[in-house]
Amino acid sequence: MTFFAKIAATGAYLPEKVLTNFDLEQLVDTNDMWIRERTGIHTRHIAAPSESSSSLGIQAAIRTLDVAGVDGEEIDLVLVGTCTPDGMFPSVASRIQNAVGAVNAGAFDVNAACTGYLSALSTATQFIENGSAKKVLVVGAETLSRIVDWSDRTTCVLFGDGAGATLLEASSKKDFGSIRSYVLRSDGGQADALFAGGPGAPTEHPLTKEAHIMMDGRAVFRAAVEEMSKASLTAIHNAGLSIDDIDLLVPHQANERIIRALARNLNFSMDKVFMNVEKYGNTSSATIPIALHEANTEGLIKPGDYVLMTVIGGGLAWGAMVVQWSDYCAS
């Protein structure tokens, strides 16, 4: 029997603390107007000392399952896109699996930086399509505030914390509401454009051991617009559609300038582009699931609509996915 993956529910969770551009003026040499003009960001949410990527992800997951009316025991697999795990191990996915009572599920993390959620969602789709799972919980959860250099005004203004979740379910029908296509790409030759060090870095290169985000903003901007555009067009083509068939574009919420340049490249109306970067900044792998949930709850996606998601992140890694919204996506 052939199975198809459908989005059944969405959820999100943001930490309570809000850090404004005016707050950042007290920390580094910057100002509200400079940040808004160059990024479109007004505020971002920051995790409390007692919070972590897993605790944010747990809240997003619980909300998603509650809305769907699905018990944790029904979940076959938990996948989490994150580049800011609580620790080297166990995985954030394992912590979420335990917290939601998914006693029959496997669990693992996917680290593709900002592309983590889309990579996890693509992986979940394959588990469902090959019959290995019927219900998969996919989460994007980040606490980027823990790896931001708060003395670097070029990066600290960009990032925030948060989590979003999606429940995928198996369906025997492709004609309405399934994930239609996905494209994943990477170029490790551009790793220096956006990276953060870690405990496994070579000892002869001490700089790479710094667990701070380091970014070549111009290089990332150029790659983001070019590669997300190409990936989007490939995903649309692979779905057997045209750009005119896309009802809503939900891009990675990294920078308003990038989003507008992407829309121009695709000749896509900004009226059909969802943006919330002004409220949350770049939450890495959490940006798309948070945005998808907000678009869902705000009634911006109707059953049958085609939704295009696209993202780029450290690696460099990027991708795109086309989803037809199902008639039972719970909001």
C-alpha cells in the first residue's frame, strides 16, 4: 500500500522575555533605526535561564498534540531540527519524546542549522511514505541566545529563541493535502560564511572552538537569495506546479531584505509572503514551523492551498518544500 504524508496539526512556543532594539542599544553600539532598516527586526524572544531548546520544544509539541487530539503513545517517531541542543547527548528529540509520553517512538535530532526543520520534515515524510511510521512529530527548537556574541553588533541583533512543531500523519490519498516535493542541498565549501565552533573542533584552530555565531553577512545574503530561489523553483517543478499555483510562501525568517529579494527573484507578490521576522528575529530551525503555525492559526492557509517553504543556514545548507494544505490541518 502507498502512503502519503500530510500535515495534521501545528504548534509553537516563544519564551516570555522580549528583547527590543532599544534594549540592544544599551548593550552594543547600535540603534533601533539601524536594525529595522537592515533587518526588519523589532523584537526577539530570549529563553530564561531555566529554559532550553528541549523545554521550548516540549511546549510546542504538547500544544500541537493537544490541538490534534493525539496521545503521545500514538507517535511513532520524534524528529527535532536544532543546532543548539541542551548538550552533546542525549538528543533534544529524546527529551521531547519522554516529556510527551511517546513511549513507542524513536527519536533523533537533525542538525542542518537553520535548515534543520525542513531536513527533519523531509526525513519524516520518507518514514511515512515507506510505511515505517504513521504519526511523526517534527519540531524545530532553538536557544540561539546561548551562542550569540553579545558584543558583536553585526550578529547579536539578528537572533532569538523559540520552537515550532508539526504533526505528520499517514494518508492513503495523495490528491488532497499531502507533501508534494522537497529539495535539500548543501555546499560545505562555504562553511566559513556562517558557523559556530564546538567541543570537537581541531585543537590547532582555537578560534573554531568558540561556540559563538560567526557570519559573513554579505556572503550569506548572496547565497540565500540565489540558492533559495533555485531550490524553490526546483521544488515547484518537481511538484508538477508553476509559481502561479503557489498560494503562500513561508520563507526562512532571517532578514526582511532577504525575504523581499527572494520574492523579487521568484516574481512572487509580497501579498502572498508570510513574514513575522519583525517579532522574533531569526530563530534558525524554528522560524519556519513558527511561521507556518501562525499562518495556520490566522486563517491564511485554506484547505487545498499550495504552500512553499524555503530556507538556508550554516553549512551552507538550504532547501525548499511544497505542501498542499490538508482539510484536517488543526489550528
